[in-house]
Amino acid sequence: MKSLTIAERVQKLGLVLPKPVSPIGDYVASRRINNVLYLSGQLPIRDSKVLYEGKLGLDVSIQQGIEAATLCALNVISQINDAVPNESVSILKVEGFINSTESFIDHATVLDGASDVLNSVFGSSQGHIRTVLGCSSLPKNSTVELVVTAVIE
């Protein structure tokens, strides 16, 4: 039995896979080395526009932060689909950067938005390792930036 492609899994979950976001600087969106796919940071961008801007703990709610992380994860999936559309992939590592105030403490809750989507699409049998950090600023005043490393099975 043929396994579902990444795009088919996304569609089956009722999600919409955005177009891969072009790099906003002098770098590439992804790079494959042997069976590891390294992805550049993905912002909450759709149709060339940052949809979630600002700081958690100041002008962005936790729910909006979760939505931003979810959109970042969809952009990660789009980049993976663009790089290796017919490969079996698992997520190895997720690094989340949260634009937040010094007093904000719910970084992990925000990043769960990304982890939940990635686990839904790629499965969570082995899980992924994860780091989440608060930052004083992010590119384009984005609320969240997501960096992912994937393994091609």
C-alpha cells in the first residue's frame, strides 16, 4: 500500500499548505545533507505578509502566539514538501524563538502550536526534541520564528 505524500496528509487533516516562502535574505530555505534536511527559520508569513507581529506579554495574546507558531509550522511543512515531496520524513528537532517581554513565561505553550501541527502531519511515535527561547526581537517584528531539522527515512 502506497503511503500518503506530505501534501496528501496535510489535506486529509483539513489544513491548507501555503506556498513555500522565499528567503528574505542571502540564504537558501533548506539544505539536505545525506538523510538530514536542515530548514532555515520560518516566520508566520502567508502571501508574502507577516500575519503575526509583536511581542507576547505586551501586544500579542497567547492564543495569537499559538496561531503564529502554527502558521510557522505550516511554512516548515511547505518547505519540506518543496524539498522532498515524495520522501518519508520525520521531525528531529524544533527550535522556537518567541518575540516576548522579559516577564513572559509561557513560551512552551506558544510553541505547542507548532509541535501539534508537526506531530499531526509527520506522526509523533518517536517525537521530536525541542528548544524554545524568548527573544527581544525577531525579523520583520514576527511574533515567532521556527527552525526545524528533519530526517529523511
